[in-house]
Amino acid sequence: MTTIKLNDEIFKELHILKKSEWDRIGNDYKTTATFDKRIKAAFLPGYGTTLFFENKHFIIINDREPVKKFAIWRNHKVIGYCEITEKARQKNNGANNAEFYIGYDPVTKPENYK
């Protein structure tokens, strides 16, 4: 599990879990959100009884797909950077509970900002 420190007043961290790491978490510690069964939730290792939600607190990436560097946006500001798969980025950006938009900025794709 990779923990990204965010420059935000509310969200301080974003966790990136590989699918193999997600699978190692026991089923007793995983569930789905009550408002949308497609959203995973779990008690992450080392964080006690804090319940974390996918697209809010963590993103799951495929172990075998290539990762790219993306900017993490919140409230029209870049609050951090992550390396995730394109599929995970699209899933996060389309989620109804997403707190972040994951995309590009002048650091990750300077050709778009000339």
C-alpha cells in the first residue's frame, strides 16, 4: 500500500492499493458502501477501526497494468500526485462518491499547457 500525502485541509492522505494487497485483506474487514454496492469499503491494515471508502480514501490498481503519473485535483487546485493505471483513473473520476479528480497539470503533461 502506498500512501500519498495530500495538501488539503480535509483529506490528508490517499492510499493506493494493488489488487493483490486488496485481496490479502480478510473478508471480515471488507464490505461495500450502503448507498452504492459498487463502492468498496475496508478497514485498512494499520489504521485500527477507521472505515475507508474507495474513491474517497483509497484507489485499487491492477498489479499488471502500467501506471502513469497523474495530478490529484480538489477544489480546482492540485493537492498531490499519484501513479495509478488509466483504468483506475477513469473509474475514480466517474464514481459518484469521488472527492478528487485525477488528471493532468503542467507537471504531468506540460504539452497541454503551452
